[in-house]
Amino acid sequence: MTELHEGTTLDDTTLAELREIAGRYPQARSGLLPMLHLVQSIEGRITPRGIEACADILGISAAEVSGVATFYTMYKRRPVGDYHVGVCTNTLCAVMGGDAIFERLKDHLDVGNDETTDDGKITLEHVECNAACDFAPVVMVNWEFMDNQTPESATQLVDDLREGKEVRSTRGPRICTWREAERVLAGFPDDLADEGPAAGPASLVGLEIAREKGWKAPASGRKQVGGRKADTPVEAAKQADSPRAESETRVAESDAKTVGEDAGGKNEEGGA
Ligand code: FES
């Protein structure tokens, strides 16, 4: 296997880590997404050799790996700079200033969408909703939130990143490089997950109002099946699955019956 990847930066250590990821899952191929992140952390993008390595380890075809890598936008076929700056231009962020931020950054950095600055520092991309609409307009740096941005603050942000200044996410840790972030996404923590605030004020407004008013969630969302309430979430999930399983069994039995009747009908036709 090593000879196959001769000349690549995917050395034996990385190949061992790719196997380690695959080994975390009951079905090894479930590890493909984090494996692709690990490839990106080493090679700066999804390379043909990275695709081959994943396919080889998982026992699937390169076409299957490539199909996944080209489907999800977090996998890059072109090299990404030290910092991936994603400007949300989805509806809410766009009208709140996301479009203006994106235009300003394109001018300021002299790059187009999905392009990297000449110094290799910043890759600019417009991204879809990051589920942070309460902080619109949002910019992501290596998938960390930079909330409530303006064209001016976003310009300062990319300047700071290019100059190597320490930048902290609004709701998260200090910003690391894109490759370092990719390694975390591959499942190798950098122990920064608890750094910085986990939630911003806008997200907590509902909780504060509920506390003020003494509102509480219903006692339990757990289903009461068969006259007994589940004691644990796992038990509740099992109970919730039971009627579905019964229903699916009924459908399967019904399908089988229909097929049998069809087959019988044909036989009868054939015998007529
Ligand atoms: S529209 Fe930008 S985070 Fe939702």
C-alpha cells in the first residue's frame, strides 16, 4: 500500500491514522467523511492519491470516494489557503449585509469566489446558511463563527489573519489554520473545544425569557408506549422504534403478499 502512495505526503503515519478512523465505525466506510478531512489536513485539498488511499483502506472504488468528495462543499479540489473565510450570503445574512461584505472582501483581497490570495493566506468563498441567522451577517473562519460582521470589521479580520495576529472566534476558540481545523474535523481534537463562549446573547434570549416567566419544558418528550413510560432516552428510542418496526413489518408482509398474488396470477395466466 505504501508503494501505491509513493511520492505523496500521505506517509505511513497518515495512512495509519486513516485506518484508525475507519476502525472507529462498525461499518468502516462510515469513516469516509472524517478520513477525507484528514486527507485535507495533510494535503490541503482532496487529491487523487487521497481518494485512492481512502478507497484502498475502505475496500470501495475510487469513484465512490470521489462521488462523496465532490458532493459536499467542505471538501476542496483546489488548495485552500491558511484561512478559509466563508461569507454567508444566504437570505438573511445577505439582506443584513452579507452581500456587501462579500463584495468588499473580493475587492480588498483581489480574489473571486473560491479563490486564494497570492500569499496563500486567505481563501474566500460565499457559503450557505450556517445556522447562525440570529447573528447575521456571519462570516466563518475555518468554520468558526465571526458574528455580526460589517464590511469594515470583515476587512480588519482578514488583515489580522494575513498579518498573523491572534484572532478569536465570537463563539469559539482562537482561530487555528485551516489544516489544523481539518485535523479536528477528522476526529483528532486540539483541546480548544471549550475555549471561548459557547453561545451568544441572541441565542440565549428565549432561555432568559423562559426563566423569568418560570416556563418549563413539558415533563418529558418520551413516548408512552404500551402503558409504561420510558426511563431512559435509549429506552424511549426503542419504544419509539417499536411501532415503526411493527408498521414496517406490516408493509413488508403486505408487499410479500402482493408479490405472491401477482406471481400466482401470472401462473394462473400462464396455465390458462
Ligand atoms: S442566513 Fe446566514 S447564518 Fe443563516
